[in-house]
Amino acid sequence: MGGDLVDWIAVIVLAGIAWHGLTYRDEDGERPWVHLLFGCIALLFCLRFLFFDILDVM
């Protein structure tokens, strides 16, 4: 376990981007597919940094 400060910052920033992308709704209450797409991509990178760089799973 561990990880550099840069890894922790990347996880926090990517988690924020993923949260915004997955929970965003426009004025009509719809979820734009672009926000969902980039939210999912950010979530994958966030989990990758968390599990592989910080927690050393592999």
C-alpha cells in the first residue's frame, strides 16, 4: 500500500469527474450520453489508479 501524492490527487480528481459525469442532469432531467460516457471512463481510470498504483493489487 502507499502511492505517491500524485496518485492520490489523480484518484480524487478522477472520482470528482466521474461523480459529476454520472450524476449530471440537464434542465429537462435527462442525462446526456456524453456525460455518462466520460463519467464511466473517468471511473475506470480512477479505479485503475486506486487498485494498481495505490493498493498494489497486481
